[in-house]
Amino acid sequence: MSILNDENEAYSELLCGHLRRLTRRLRAIPPDRWDWQPNSSTPSPMILAQHAWLWLVSDRYHIHEPDALRHPPVTDPPAAQADLCTLLEQETEEWSSLLGALTPEQLAEERFAFNWRRVNVRWLVWHMCQNVIYKHGQLATLYFQLGLEGEEPYQAPLPQMDYDRLAGMMRHRGIRWVLTAEPADAVPPALQDEIDARDAAGCTALNYAVWRGDASRVRALLEAGADVDNAYGDGWTPLMGAAWLGHLEAARTLLAHGADTTRRSTSGYSALDLALDQGHFAGGGCAQAVARRQVTPSAPV
């Protein structure tokens, strides 16, 4: 998600977005490494998962019921990898619904954590965001140690790299047209011959129109003959980009022009996987649009 409309969406993107990625990574841990610790002071994947789940339940109880003496017992978490990941997925949906419904007045309501520490509901939400992001970061270090993030030398994604990329993008007239405020109802005739020209990253004007959520330029490029399934980098197609970011109108436009819903990235993710991973399924979101077309190719989008 790249456009956040309010505090609730920001909290939901932070907490539920990290939770979905955390759980996906936990499921990918080799079974023989589930309770592995590189040393006694480092938590195993299982311990991280249990820690995250226990606090998710406890803080959610505090939001719903101010009196901790009236909370249901928090049961011991399971040790089994699949069972614990399923519980984390259930908590993700619980928190997604909760965060979407909280009003500013409710966020400001006073609570006493375990009946003695004065906080408010907004603090409990912040605490859960902080805790899950911390657990996710700890798991990421284990991922590196286990070699699950690939074998390429690590390169920090510094902002200068993006500035350099932008300079390179501006050397392509089609991409420059997408990034400027020129009329977007049709592709200028002078750009027709290089409509699918790629920059150093392998992206075309269509890829960038999708990333910007510019459905009118997406439509204009496709009507001018742009490759609807141009893949770059990790094998991401324009539809995958729209699904990941939740750009529904761009996704609908791509689907209407025959975008392939069965394509997968080199990491094995489809557009539907990416939309679900980012929570874009409510209210006729990207996941529903992609799923409808995937099941029934002739269905309207």
C-alpha cells in the first residue's frame, strides 16, 4: 500500500503488513531449524512467534476490556510450526478488523495495563506495532544466518541509488512522459516507436504508470500497444505491481487488456498472492478483481 488515508490505515499497514510478512517467513523456516538458536542469548524462530502471538492476544484483550482481571486466560502457545503460524494469521485478521473500526475517541480512551500502568488505546496499538516490527527484525537476522535471503552479497538500499535511477529514467522519453504532467489521454505519436523501451532496471513506461497508480496513462499505453505483461527484476509484471500497491483501477485496466493472472515472480508469487499479502481484499479490492478474472477469464473486472 502506498497511499495511507488516515491513522487507522497507517497502524494497519504497519502492524498487519509486518504480521503477514513475519508469518510468511516463519512458515518458510526449515522444520529442523524451527527451534534453532545460534547461541543461548538469541531467540529461535519458535520463541519469536510465541512472543509475538502472546502479546497480540494480551494487548487486544486490553483494548476490548479495560479490567485485566476480567480477561480470558491466555493459553500457552503451541510449539508446532504450522499451528503457531495459523494462530498468527488469525490474530492478523482480528487486528485488521479492530484497527479499521477504532475511532479517534476510542484511540484516546484510557487503559491501565494489567490494572496498574496508565496508558491509552493508542499506546496499546503503538506497542503492538513496535513489538511485531521488532520480532520481524529479529527473525530477519536469523534468515540471513540461515541463508534464506539468497546468496548475493548484501547491498544496502540507499536513497542515492534511487536518485541515480531517476536520472536514468528521465533519459527515456516514454518514461519521462509518465512522470510529467503532460496530457494523459493518449500516448504522443512521437513515443510510439519506443513505447516498450526499458530502463536500466528493466522497467517500461507501463511499469512506472502502474507504480504511480495512474490508470489513465496505463490505459493510454495499453491502447497504444504496450506489453501488458512486461516483467522486470524479480519477474514482476505490471499486474503484480498494481496488486502489491492496491491500485485497483490500474489493476482493472490491466485485466481488461488481458494481463496474465497466472504469471509468478522468480520468488514464486502471483499477483493474487501479492494482493492478499498486502491485505487488498476488502470492498472489491485488487485481490477480488484478480481472483475473479483468474477463475472466470471472461468475468467483468
